[in-house]
Amino acid sequence: MPDLSRPKGPKIIAVANQKGGVGKTTTAINLASALAESGQKVLIVDLDPQGNASTGLGIDAANRDLTTYDLLVDDAPLADVIRDTGFAGLSIIPATVDLSSADIELFSNEKRSFLLHDALRQTAMDRFGFDYIMIDCPPSLSLLTVNAMVAAHSVLVPLQSEFFALEGLSQLMLTIREIRQSANPELRIEGVVLTMYDRRNNLSRQVEQDARDNLGDLVFQTVIPRNVRVSEAPSYAMPVLSYDAQSQGAVAYRQLARELARKHKRIAA
């Protein structure tokens, strides 16, 4: 008998910010890991041609035979592209630099903006039983990012705690509004999470205050601190929760996962 208390289908969240170096991939990896640690089953879709999420979870570049490129361009079966990461409850569709040509190759496809949407909603997805799908977007407002937003239920925006941080949000918000008006009327902003936050720094506190004044409840209560363990973890091909489970960064991402799960009424331990 099905569990009627469980929402139907996975929550699909695009992690996006067209500005690079804001902790986007770091947030995708570690938030997904924290959700998985709490008992959720999570898939990361690496939609960045740099493939950093794949590398950060131990998927060696030489072993990425089938990737998001094959899923989008060649309609590869989900069972062939979804990979186990070796971390309990966490899977990934990896990416390679091949994805950088997808914008050009897909331009003539009249369904080019809906390819990821359709791929993630195949009936074949049901057998995996994912609770969340996190899409790690490239640092640009390209066709790949549009695909992510058309496919997603919501967009989570990492915001670096530095000067001019809010100024780059206007174009992203405009893109979200355009997608909502044209291709995905249900798309919403999941929230803005402040990253690389230093409580000893007046600038970080000022950015937080400005963000909360301007964006209100859209800003998560949890902030992600600037933490050397978070920076080191990818070089060991693991999330910070596995690299140093008691570090400030790991604690913060667990707290963010709980905050997200409460919003979705999927309680994280």
C-alpha cells in the first residue's frame, strides 16, 4: 500500500547563480549530502560543463562514460546515466566538458528548453524513489540554466557574503520571472542562502542585513560560514559531512537541510 503521507515525486531544486565563485556547487554537494544523511534519497544532476560536482563526489573524469550531455542530446536511458557516488542515499548524473557544446547542438531542437524537464519526469525515474533532485547549474544564464529552471519546482540561490552580492541577483530574478511567465508557471524561489559568511567581518553582517531587508523571508535563517574544511573537502572527493563531520561547515549544511525539509514537510533528523 502506498504511503499517502509522502508527497508524490521528488522535489526538484535548481541551485543557480550566474555569478561564479559563490559556493553554488559546494552548496549543491553538501546540502544534498546532508539531506541524504538524514534519510532522504537524493540525486544530483551535474549541469555544469566544468563537472565540479562530479569530481567533488569522486566520479573520476575518465569514468564518466555517460553524462548529462548524453541524457539531453542523445536521450540516454536514466538507468545508464545515474551513478552511485559511494555515499549512502546520494546518486549523481555526472558531467564533462562535452556539455559546453550542448547550447549550440540543441539550438535547432524545438523542445530545447524542455529536454531536462522531460528526462527527469520519465516513468523510469519512479523506480529510483528519489525524494530530492538537486540540479547544479553552470555559472551563466545559458540554455542549460533555462533547462534547469523549466525542470525545477524551485530555485535555490547561493549568495556570497561580499560587496555587490545583491546587485547580481536582479538578472537572475528577471530570468526566473520570464521562465515562470513562459514555460514553468509553478517555478518559485526556494530561498537565498548566504555563503562564505564571516561573523567577525562587518561586511558579512552588512550583506546579511541588506539581504534580509530586501528579500525578507526568502533568505534562509541558516548561513554557511567561511570554513577551511568546506574548501578542503572537494580535493579529497567527498562532501564536508564525510571529510569532517563536526566542522562548522558540516554543522551548517545539516542545519540548512533541516530548514529545507521543514519547509517541504519532510522532516530531517
